[in-house]
Amino acid sequence: MNLKRTLALSHLLTGLLVSVMIIALLGTLRLLTPPIDTIGETLLHINAQSTQVANAVTSVVTYFRGLDTLGEVSILFLSIFGVALHMQHSTRNLFGAHDTLLQIGAQVLFPLIVLFGVYIITHGHLSPGGGFQGGVIIASAFVLRFLAYGDHYEPSARLLTLSESLSGAGLVLLGVLGLLLGDRIFAQILSLGTMGTLLSGGVIELVYLFVGLKVAAEMTLLSQHFIKARDV
Amino acid sequence: MIPFLIIATLLSLLAAAVMAIYSRDPAHSVLSYMGFGLGSTVLYLLFSAPDVALTEAVIGAGVGALVFVVALLQTQNKEQP
Amino acid sequence: MFERLGLVLMGIGALFLLLSALGLWRMPDTLSRMHASTKASTLGILLVVLGAVCHTPELWFKLGLLGLFVLLTNPLSASILGHSSYRKEGFYSPDHIDALKEESL
């Protein structure tokens, strides 16, 4: 007991010391160096010229680094593949609660949460957010239904797999089309539109739509596998 | 005002991390971990990176909590019967 | 003028949030803690949203949606919490009346 308390105290002291050091380090770095804005300024400049996208982070993620996003999405696909191989379905649900109030609340909240996710996806080039965040929000609506209904709710696995694979194929197709028609992968092959409106950005909006659909389907499948897993 | 908020958020992050390590009940650890995610969301917002903040909120509160809660339920079901 | 009113409303809301946190800390058992935390925090969040509407009236639609969402989810989650706490440990009632038991949950 005494040893444990001493250990906890020493850990606490170490944590405090490290955080004080980090704060001091950040402070001195900020004092010593001039503000670093070489890459940021250049990116903002290029962004204002070549893509009509209000949110510069989006244009970096999907346009300048589109191939990285493709790799990220394929990593997610591999992880859901591994989970699906590893965990077999059982009919038992971990969340077996049947609460009438929760079921009614889930019915009311489900379309609202899906709508919010779709808003986050489609406004990814205007405001913070994008395909990944909106997709996970849509999947959380499905998790709410799993919580409320237990065994009585099974989203169609075929539909989920179909939408997931179709959106993944669409994403790859968009990249290859950019490679064929333009000069590089995910090149801009559509008209840009004006900055700040919903239909601006050309390819970027399509990339985020595909990524959002894919992430939503994958996360729903993943949570379904986790929740309905047999004891491994 | 902003540096004060940043330091307060950092201290609460430290408290949440210590609680996540040293609490007896694993459920309390999971809750502290979620509090840690919330605090880091606020921190990213204060550093004016709303995209990262949104991702952290979604991952920390959605996926991470789901994985931990499912793991907790699996282990508890194994112990009790 | 409206900005001043919004700031005052936000201050009152923050006060209610502080009270709910205090109740969460000081109350003895689960149900009294929920009694302190859920209602006061719902009122506090709604007051903060109302203050934000008074402060920047252009955002009224999004803030109204936010308030509606809080109004939908906060009592629901409190009800679920209370139910699961009852299922796990029951509750203390001085006159031995347990209305939930008679409903045969």
C-alpha cells in the first residue's frame, strides 16, 4: 500500500514535471523563433488560385494529397476486413436493454443524426468537417439503434457491403479518371464553380461524398461486428 | 484570456489522464479517457484547428468509447456467470 | 443592448452549470446526484444557447437546432441512466414503496 502510494506520487510528480517542461519548451520556442508561416502561406496562395474551396484543409486533404486519402480509406477497409474475419457473428447482443423510452428516442433522433452527418459531409469544403467525420456521425446513429433495439435490429448486411464497395470503387475510378483526363491522380476534371457556394470545388466534393459513404458503411459494419461478437 | 484557458485545459487533461491510470474501476477509467478526449477537443479548438477538433470529438467520443465499452462488457460477462 | 443581455444570460447559464457540478459532487447517492445534475445542466445549457442567440442573432437557426437537440437528448439520457442504476442497485425509499417493481420491468 505504502509502496503503491509512493509510486503513484512519483508518477504524478513526473507527469507534472514533464508538462511544465513542455509548456516551458513551447514558450521558449515561440519566443526564440520568428513565426513559421512559409508552408501555410504558400498553400493558402495556391489554394486561392487553383481550387475554389473555402476550407483550405479540405483542399489539402483531398486535392493536394488525394493519394494519401485513398491509402487511408484502404487502411480502414483492411481493418474492417480483419475484424470481420476474426469475429464471427452470434445472435446474442451485448446491449440487450429493451427500454421503450430509448426506442422512441432512437426513432426520433435517428433521422436527425443522419441529417447532421450528411450536412457535415456535403459542407466539408465550406466549414470544418468532411467525409470521415460525417461518416462516423452517420455510423453513430446506427449504433444508437443497436443500443435501443438489441437483437431486433439488423441492418441489411448486403446493402451495407454493396454501398461500401461501390463508393470505394467510385473513389478509385475518380482517381484514375483524373490520371487519364488530367495530369495526375485526382486531377481537377470538373468545373470549379465560385468560392463559398455549395457546388464549388469540383472533384473535391465528389471525393468527400464517396469517402463519407464508405466510412459510414464501414463504421456501421465494424460496430455491428463488435457488438454482436461471440466471446473470443 | 486565451493562454489562461489553454493552461486550464492542459491541467484538466493532466487530471483526466491521471484518473484514467489510477482509478480502481475500469469503467471509471473509460469515462476519464472520454473526458480526456473532450479536453483535447477543447484544446484543438483553442489552437484554432476546428477540423482536428471535430475528428478528435468523433473518434474519442464515438469509436474509442464504443471499443472500450464493448471490451468492458465482454470481460464483465466472462467474470460473472 | 442585446449583446449585454446575451452576456448576462450566458452568465446565469454558467452559474446553473456550476450549481449542477456542485450537486454532482456533494450529493450522497446516484439518484440525488442525477436530480441535481440533469435538470440544472439542461437549464444552464439552454440559457447559454439563448444568450448566444441574443449575442449574435444571425445564428438563430443553428443555435435553435442545438437547443432542440439538447432538449431531446439530455432528459432521455438521464432517464436511461436512472433506469440502469435502478436495475443495478435499486434505490433507497423510506416508505418501502417501489413503483418500478410493480411495473414488472
